[in-house]
Amino acid sequence: MAADGFVVTNVDISPVVIEQMKSQHADNRSLEYLVADCRDMSQLVDGTFHSCIDKGTLDAVLCSPAGQRDAAKYLQEIARLLRPGGTFLLISLGSPDARLALLEQQQLWDDVQVLLLPKPLLYLQSDSLATGRPLPARAAANKDQPIEPLGPWPASEAAARLLASQIDLHHYFFAYIAVKPASATSSPPLPGSPLVDASLSEELPPEKGFEAGKAQREQQHEGVGAPGQEEIAQQAAGEEVRGEDEGARERNGGGLPQAMGCVPAAPSPAEEA
């Protein structure tokens, strides 16, 4: 995405990983980095991003002893950081019967869509050797080959669609596209969430938001407030992105389109997560 003209802000909880990535990509000035815990990203101002992209972070969070509680905190943070109408793209090993319940229980989203992404052949071969599962008739040759996802399907139709298709879910990754309500007042309040300062969210760029976000929240009184498609799935790399083109700047009221997401430092968890 950085090669396509976006400034990409990579988020990880591990300072070691962040330093490794900085060193590995030192020549790429389109990449930015932030060390943060996905459950509390108070360095960032409410409504900073147009999109948030997660590739495996929610899966990793759910592997902890307090997984359900931590996942709820994480999703609240994502919703807080998104602008009204913003998009959360979740790439996961978790099938819809597990992930949709988690996404929908807090009523953070106006709309949730589901896509199935075929796993690369090498991944399937490793899985077949470990489990004895037969390989599918067709699979992507490698992770960089373009894929043909199934969907998108509305969350309300996903279960019926999967049942009718009779496919083996072990052959797929899953993508969930969740859209934040366009009006900040249309979603229910979350206890402990900061009030959204719309003007600050619109005007303060992320590089300033890192320093100002925590100060902004400390200045606010106790209160509650709303926290803060297929092409997106193809581009997902578990990164935060912010567009730079001037046309986008004009379309977004003078502000650059921005997106955010996290990737866990550890390998992807087992499918049972």
C-alpha cells in the first residue's frame, strides 16, 4: 500500500518488532510506526482514521485467559478511532459463527459483511500433512496470487449461504467488513468511552494525534459517548493507511483519508481461537 501512494502506520505492542521493521524498511519514507496496546491506544485521538485493518490481532487477543473481555476492549478502541462512516476490516481464522457474535454483541456497527478468502496452497499442504484433511480441488498457488473471494454476504445471510454452499471452512480465511454508523449519535453509548471532539478529530493529523490523544482524553470529564469492499480485502496487509493524494484531501474536507490496523507479533493462533 505504501508503494501505491499511501502513508502506512504500522502498530504493534512489541517495541522489538517495531524497531526491526523500522530497520528493515528504513529507506521507505511512507512507513510510520507506533508501539501500542490494541486494548488501549490512548496515544491516538478519537476519530483519527477512515479505516482500520486487522490481520490476526483479534485472533491473538482471544487466545489470552481474558480473551473475551480484552476483545471487547479492542473493538471499542477500533470504533473510537474510526470516524463516523469509517470501515473496520478484520482478517481472521475465526469462522462467522464465532466472529459475528463477537462483532455484533456491542452494537458498534451499522453494517457487517462477510467474505471467504481461499487459503494459499502451501498453507493448505501444511495443514493437510498435520491433520489428514484432503486438499481442495482449487487453491491459490501462493499468498501473492490474486484470489476470488466468496461474498460479500450480509452478516444476517452468512450462515444460510455457508450451509447452502457445503464448502469446507478449513480451506478459507475470513474477512469481516464492519462499518461504523455515519452519525456518531446513532450507536449506543459505551461506559467509559471518551466524548468525541469532532473538530479535533477532523483537523489533527495522526502524527500530532500520537502526542495529543492521551492529553485530550485526560482533559475530558467522566462521561459516555459513541466511540469516537472486496478491494479492501485484496489490499489488506494488517496495516494503518493514510492516503496522500490531493483529490482525496479535497473530497474529505481538507483532511487526508486515513486508516488503521494491527498485526500481532506472534504467529497466527490455531483455528480454534
